[in-house]
Amino acid sequence: MPDPRFFSSRGPLSLAVLAELGDARLVRPDDGGRLIATVARGADAAAGALSYGVSRTELRRLAPSAGACITTDALVAEVPPGIPCLAAVNPRLAFARMANALYPDPPPAPAVSDRATVDPAAVLHPECRIEAGAVIGARVEIGAGAWVGCNTTIGPGVVIGARTRIDANVTVVCALVGADVRIHAGVRIGQAGFGLVMDGSAPGHERVPQLGRVRIEDRADIGANTCIDRGALGDTVIGEGAFLDNLVHVAHNVHVGSHAVLAGQTGIGGSSTVGAFTATGGQAGISDHVAVGARCEIGAQAGVTRDLDDGARVAGTPAVPIARYLRQAVVLGRLATRRGQAAGDAGS
Amino acid sequence: MPDPRFFSSRGPLSLAVLAELGDARLVRPDDGGRLIATVARGADAAAGALSYGVSRTELRRLAPSAGACITTDALVAEVPPGIPCLAAVNPRLAFARMANALYPDPPPAPAVSDRATVDPAAVLHPECRIEAGAVIGARVEIGAGAWVGCNTTIGPGVVIGARTRIDANVTVVCALVGADVRIHAGVRIGQAGFGLVMDGSAPGHERVPQLGRVRIEDRADIGANTCIDRGALGDTVIGEGAFLDNLVHVAHNVHVGSHAVLAGQTGIGGSSTVGAFTATGGQAGISDHVAVGARCEIGAQAGVTRDLDDGARVAGTPAVPIARYLRQAVVLGRLATRRGQAAGDAGS
Amino acid sequence: MPDPRFFSSRGPLSLAVLAELGDARLVRPDDGGRLIATVARGADAAAGALSYGVSRTELRRLAPSAGACITTDALVAEVPPGIPCLAAVNPRLAFARMANALYPDPPPAPAVSDRATVDPAAVLHPECRIEAGAVIGARVEIGAGAWVGCNTTIGPGVVIGARTRIDANVTVVCALVGADVRIHAGVRIGQAGFGLVMDGSAPGHERVPQLGRVRIEDRADIGANTCIDRGALGDTVIGEGAFLDNLVHVAHNVHVGSHAVLAGQTGIGGSSTVGAFTATGGQAGISDHVAVGARCEIGAQAGVTRDLDDGARVAGTPAVPIARYLRQAVVLGRLATRRGQAAGDAGS
């Protein structure tokens, strides 16, 4: 159950209301009047909490005191009889919507902290929130309902769209950020990219000027301590509704497609593109100047060094189609086993 | 020798006192009255500094002006004759304890900076230290001797235990932090995890509400810029005395066991568990929903995709037992060499 | 074209002046009086912007309104006739210099923000810039023209050289930073390294005191959210003109040679050395206590576990010479293909 120290329920809401919000069906319509105030995982479900389960095992673990349970039509019979039951095509999605209704992100209380430092030439919507320690540069524009967290730095000229929420200790420079974007703590956006060039006649590297921007489109979500460099010339772009996890590295002039999903510690080299709805596993890498298509799946720790067609599924370093990757692992395993046996090893 | 700009010796201490602190034996008891004020690496040992060596090579490099040297019983005879000598079962541990006695972490001078922003509903122990630029939210509780560094943000309701030290530019929200914990600069604790779900009928992903917490148990140590997401429901837990290095990624609902050691840039996927005393090498990855046992050793850059029994030692992606990993490398190397020779390569 | 919200041109400058700055040759000397105010990528070149191209394809895409174009002597004939043309040995370097002349990093306006917190015992050059929210500790020394960004924390005793620029939300402790260094947002320098030792007789690990420093030499460039730990005893060193990309992990007592280039998310284990001009690809790892020579090339995601001679070129985990790595990939691919065919797979 969410700790009331950190989360306040807006409930209780009736099961009828929740069912409608989650596009779910009440198995016994008579339960529609029951009130639900909170949510929980199945096994921990405190008295009266809403839970969900998508397997027999999960449903069997359900606490008898659970207030209600969402599952699929096929599994409805597995829910213990005393517990009100909702059926949904996608119980997890239904649960997410109902939980969001019970515990909505609190809207920011509009206020500019007197411990914030706001340049007189910044343009703040009267309904935005600027917290203590935030620094807002000249000519910054901040939209209605936007929220800039404590000790966050917004550089000159940056634009922040409506309802975008920026957490604490973030840095944003040289960037245009859309509406309903979520930027988690410690994110770095818009710093100069890694551009250097050698002069054969002198030791060392010269910096290539980094004169582009970052554009973050609406509804993108950027994980903690992730870094997105600005373009050298032109823009680095994070597409609409893209989700980047923590500690992701996005180099200059990268274009991440709409609704792409980059798992933790993924890295993308300069000028590469990632198509819409493409997903990477954790610690995956994409070399620079690579074009990855839409709806690709890139395995954890894969290293993509070549362009990928739409829908490609790859793994390994260098990345190869997943079927080939699995065959390689099998072949290598067999050869090693044979060698182990030849050497009289116990094998393992 | 530690630079006095940054470190102040509390010495000098006599060798007799130091020997007792480090559970070491003075080879010549007459040396017990000698005074030691500082520490150094063997070769750099400035006049009078305490050093240690665990190999003949290290002892041979010892500066003749060294004030004293810790080694093992077996190596005592290798220490140059003029240098007072201590023998210990674990010289490095003995050195660590003596060095900690000479250069203890300075206790925080209790003070709340007038440049900090403290919510009136926060509860600060009178003997804590809150530095300039720190922001302390409503209902935060901070224990005796705890230390919150400059420009650090502590969100509403967070609890910080006694003597816990949080460095500069850190963010902590939705978390309960134990006693004697060390949180290095730039750490992010308690932000919303990477929870998203697709609705087949609409483009894009919906956010799954992240309504859990982070619990950091006593004596844990969290490296710079590491990120620990809160649970979706329930807790993400860092066990007692666990050590996380820099830039580690810990996803929602992960449980890291007590005294586990996660090297730099390790990543752990959602809902996975890591047993007590398990250690990872740098850049290792553990997939989501994986149960890793206790006292496992996971090689650098390994990718663990399946559950591991207690004491497992694995390497590679996907991770396999280390013996098998080494055999695979040998087999592959031989095949490549054969091919290289067939092709008339120089081989390499 | 650089967005004037974020970048101000110091131009226009004549092509004659730009040619001299970039060590380029004006193909038609009569063009020397033409004025250039801005820069752009070839295809986007707004009217009058300077661009460059190093291939026929790039030159063919050049906007007809481009103000001038830099290319090689060999490609001069490929530049569309109406566009003034400069020839250079290294067009990218020439472009970088000209762009730097048109858009120089603005010098910091000397000022100490009254929202900064400066210890009375800090020594600030009158021509340095300290921004809002910055905290400067006791006995810190900051040189002429140095710039400390918003919400950055500089710990006691730290020295910052002339013209060094530190961006926002950075932490620097226990460090000596040279002149003309660039430290991007969110960098962590000088925190205690990952030093721990076990006591067989008690559970858990003890911290080894970390009593060293970080030295950053002149003209080094440190990417966003990168972490550089101080030495345990002695220094961690980043050599002159070294470039570290974002999210790099440098452990205690590492020495990074001058002009080394570490790509994003590279990690270097404790006490390892990296020679001058050595370059790593993204997500590469170097184990602890490894000596990597000068002018080595380490592939993306490689894992270096052994010493490397000067000029070595390696890839893979464990890293092997690149020729061998490629042969291994070919051999493995063939074996897998054979297996796929034997199994009647479609192959892929």
C-alpha cells in the first residue's frame, strides 16, 4: 500500500467508477457500490486495497482481505470467491489507470519560491511552479502548469511547455521542451556534444563548436541522470512520447523516434537515428551514424554497428538477428562442452 | 601523503596505539613509542609516514624514510632493517584502520546554513548539519549527526538516519534512509521507476504509477551519480552494508542484499534480487525479474539473464559459469587462429 | 543555422579573414570581400551561411543559397558554381576554426552572484564569474576568467585554474583543476573512491580511507555526469587535453594520458593507466590495475583485462586484437549458419 508519507489517495472511489476508468467489466455488477481507497500488490493487499493478477500463481497469493482484483476474463474463476473481481483485456493497463485515478500526480501549487533566482527577462506563466534553489535564465519561457524542481538550472532562452514537470537538480540549456514532458532528477539536457577534430600539425584535439539545440517533444519521459547533448549544427531530437530510462547517453544530432523506449544505461552515438516504437534493452549501444528502423527490438548489452530495417530483432556485439545470436550461443556452448569433456572437466 | 589542503591528521599517534587499533603485532616492541602523523604509499612514503606492503616488490620499493610499514608475518624479514615493522593477518585492513584513526572523517559541525531552505514542518535533530543550498521538504526527519551537503534536495516525508552523510547535489525523495549510510555526490534516490504499459488501441505508452519507496539500510554506501528508483508498489531495498559504486542503475523493486558489492556502471533490471555478499564487476548487467543468490561473483560486463544459485561464479553475455566462459574463449580463439593461418595471416 | 535564442554571432567576417583563420585557400580570391555571418550544415545552409562538405554527396546536397563552402582541393570542382569556395587540407578543422571565430564561447561577465555562497576564506580572482546557487568552500582558489555555474559546489581547498569553465550542478572536492579546462553539467570530481576491505572475522566490509586527490590538467574536457574519484593515496590524474565524454567512470588512482579520448559510458577500474592519445569507443571497460599504452584504439563495448602495448587496436570481451576479433566473429557466424541450415532454418 502506498506510504501516506509520500502519496495521498484522492479516493475512495467506487468500483463502478474505477471499472469505467479502467475499461474493465465488473464481474458481479452488485459490487459497483463498494469503495476503494488504495492499491497494493496481490500478496500485500491491505484490507480494501485494489490489486491485480495475470496468472493463477498471482491470484492464489492474493490476500483474502483484498478490496478488489483485476484479472482477465479467462482467469476470473481463479479469484477467491469473497473478493470483488474486475475483468479487463489488459489488467495491468486497467490497474495503471485506476491507480492513476486514486493517486494522481499532484498538480503543482503555482508559486515562485523566493529562494529561486529568476532572471527579470524570463517569461513565467502565472500558473507555473518554481521551487527553491532553481535558477531561471534570461528569456526563458515556462508554460502553464509547468513545474521546475529544487536546485534545477534552466539556461537562457530555453522554452518549457505546459504541464511539463522537471525534477530537482536538473540542468537544461539550449533546448526547446514540449508539453507534458517528464524530466527526472539529475538529467542534463543541451550541453555541448563530444565534437573534436585533430590538427595533424599540432598535438591534441580542437573542439568543434556545438551550435545546435535539443528538442524534446510532447509527453517524452527522461530518466534520472540521463544526458542528451545538443546538436553540433541542427537538433538532437527526442520524439513524442519516447521513454528514456536512467543513465542513458544520447549524443549530438541523434533523433530518437516517437514512443521509442530506451532502457537503463543505453548509449547512442552521434547522428544516429532510432525509429518509432523501437525498444532497447539495458546497456545496449548504438554506434554513431547508424539508422535503426521503427519497431526494432535491440537486446540488452547489444552493440548495433549497422543500419537496421524496420522490425529487426537483434542481440549481441556486434548485433546480429536474434535467431542467429541464439544459434551462435548454442554452437559455442557445444564446442566448449566438448572441450571440457575432452579435458576431463566436470563440466558446468 | 594526504594533501593538508584536503585532509587534516589527528595524529601523531604512537605505533603502540596504532598496532592495537589495527590488530597488528609490533615486530620490535621497543618501537611502540615512535610517533606517526601521516600515511603514504610505499614508494612515496614521506619521512615518518605509515605505509604497507604485501609483496616483496612493494616492500623493496619502500622509501627508506618511511616511518613504519605493515606487512604479513611471512614478509617481515623483507622490510628494510631501519624501518619499524608491524605484522598483521590482513595488512591492508590493518592499514585502513590505522589510516582511519589518523584521518577520521571529520564529524559534521552542527549547523543549519541560512542559505539552506528548510520546511517549517521538517524535524531536524539539533546535532545535524544542513549546508548551503540544501532544500529540506515538509515532514522530513533528519537524525543526530547526519549531514546534508550543499545543493542537495530532500523531498517531503523522507527519513534520514543518524550519522548518515549525504554529499552535495544529491536528490532523495520517497525514501527511508538508515543510519551511518554514505551517499556520494549526484546520487538520485526514489524517483519514479521505468513503468510503462501499452494500450493496443492507442499509440504510445501509458505510465504505470510508481507508488512505492526506497529503503536504504544501515551502513550502505552509494557511489556518485548512481540512481535508485522507488518501487512501483512496495520497496526497492539496498541492504545493510551494501556498497554501490558510481553510475550504478538500480530499477524499481530491486532488492540488493546486505554487503553486496556492485562495481561501477552495473545495472539491475526491475524486480530482480541480488543476494548477500554477491559482487559484480564493472558494467555488469542483471535482467529484470532475475534472482541472483548470495556470495555470487559476476564478471565485468557480464549479462545475467537467469537465476543464479548461491555461490555461482559467472561471466559473459549471456552469463555462463566462469569455467565454461573461459573454455568458450579458448575454443573461439583456436578456431580463429586456424582460420587466420589458413588465410595466411600473420596471426595476432 | 544556430538559433539566435542560444547563440550570438560575432560576425559578419569577410571570407578573406575566415580563410586565414582556417588555414584555407580562397579558390577565387575575388570572393575575399564577401561577408559571412553564420554557419550551417550543407543541406540547411540558410542564405549566406558558411558550410563544408568532404564528399560529392555532401556537396551535391548543398543549398544553392549557401554563403560559402569549405572542401578539399580534390573536390573543389564539385562545389556548385555560384557558391564561393575555400579549399583546406582538413575542411572539418577549417570549419571548426571559422565557426569558433563567428561563435566564440562568450567570455564570462565577471561577477559574483549575491545568490552564490562564498566562504570568506576563498580567494577569487576579481575577473572570475560565480553564478547563482554556487557554493564555494574555504580556501578555494579560482583563477582569472574562470566560470563556476549555477548550483555547482566547490569543496574546501579546491584550486580552479584560469579560464576554466565549470557548468551548472557540478561537484568538485579534493581536486586541483588546471587552466582552460571544460567541465560539463553534473560532473562529480574528487569524491571518495570505491575502496573496501573485508575482515574475515566480522561480517561486511570496512571502508579504506580515500586520502588522495584528483588532478585535472590544462585543456581537459569532462563530459556531463561523468565521475572521477580521488586517489586512495596519491592522485587520480586526467592528462592535458584529454577528452572524456558523458557518463564516464574513472576510479581512484587512474591516470588518463594527455589527449586521450574516452567515449560515452566508458569505465576505467582503479589504478589503471591509459596512455596519451589512446581512444575508447562507447561503453568500453578497462579492468583495474591494467596499463594501456599510448595511441591505442579500444572498440566500443570492449573489455580490456590485460596490459596493452602502445598502438594496440583491440575489441571484444575479453579484448583481443581487432583482426582476431573479426576472425572470431566470422568463424562463429559460419558455424551458426551451418547449424541453422542443418536444422532447416530459413537462416538470417
